[in-house]
Amino acid sequence: MGRSAHPALLSSGALCLALILSSCASPEAGTATPEASEEAQPVTVTSSGEPTPSGQPSVQPSGEPSGEPTDPAADGDWATYTTSDGSLSFDHPAEWDVADAPKVPPEGVLVVVGDGTGRRLATLRTNLVTGAVCPEELPYALLDSEVLPALSQDSGTPRFVFEGRTDPSVADPVAASTLAYGITSAPEPTGPMACPIAHFFTWPPSGAAFGGTYDPHEIYPGKPQHIDTPEAYMETQEYQDIRAMITSLRPAG
């Protein structure tokens, strides 16, 4: 998967700059717990400063990524999951946990994907009433990107992105930044500054979200500590599998 070079990113911590669909609150080790995902569901993007896991790198403005597609079948045994309402499907490594939340939203679906050790990797939710608020622009880093034609709507074609923001007003580099991967319909920034992360994409009747956060300091039984830099993490099998899973999202049928 070829990518353009990016400035070195420091190993530090995170401060949420937006409400994003993410693994901000990790369940107990064992099995991915769908209930926990409900605490991290986005409706609008705000500047509320909700905390994310510590240990994320400080983000520097980036260059252009290359968005080469990944073939899930090339990496081993994969399975296909179709949402309970029959609207969407995606592929995932067969050993990962994929489950509907027991407390299903009044409309739409809420699905949690875990790695089999209790760590949540991504969450899928549909029928979101989405909206974005941009209180201020922040230094922006785009590390990876791919257009997803299978999810195109009249309003446009969403993209998979792995991106970050840094809050220059926070003196502690351990608390200044956040990094996340997911699908977005937000306009692509044209310079080194951008609004807070908004990983929502247009999907009937309103919007949907499928993504998670990157935290290099998460430690779970039986799993090694993550790589310290996002560039190095992008070369791991875990990231490549997450990327392949999210970019495989498509209409079911």
C-alpha cells in the first residue's frame, strides 16, 4: 500500500476535538461489548472536549495520501456481516467479534467490531441525524484516503480517511491531539487547517458512521502495545485489516 511521506509525528496523548464514532471507551477484556459503543455515538460535531484514550501522537499538517484499495481475501480467512435491517454489508477477519448492540436504537442499527480480546476496533451506526459545527480550524493531518463509490449518494461520494487534529492551545503534547479512521462525506480540506473530525457519511434516511480511533498505548491481555507512530501503525496487519473492513462497506444484496 504505497503512501506519500508525512512529517514525523510525536508519540503523545489525545484530546477529543469532536464527537466521533470511535473506541473512546474500551470494554473489559474478553469480548467486544456492544453496550459500551452507545457512549461514543455521534450526532453532531462539537467543541465539547470529550476525552479520548491517552497516548496518541501529536499531529502535524500532512501532504497528499495515496488511496490504494486493499483486497481483504488476500490476508486470510474473512467473513461477511450483513446488518440486521438488511441494508449494509461489510467483510471482516473471521476471528474478530461482530455483534449488534442489545439496546438497539429506535431506528437504524448499531454494530460493534472487536478484535477478540475485548478491544473495540470500530462501530457502525445508521439513521444518524448528522450535522457539523466548526468553532475553529485546527492543524490537520491526512495519512490515508480512499474514495468509496459503492456508498455514493446524490449528494456525493464519501471517502475512507485516517486523519488527525492538533489543538495548539493545549500546551501538553500528551493531551493535544486525536487520530481517527472512518468514512466521511465532509469536504476535503484544501490546506493545513481543518474543522474538527466529522466521520459521518450520507446514507438514507439521513446519515451513518463507521470508524474508530487510534491509540498507540492501549494494552490488552495477549496483545502487544501498539506502534508509537501512525505511519508505522499503517504498516501493521491490524490497520490494513481495519482499512479493508471499513472500505468494504456496501449496500447489502
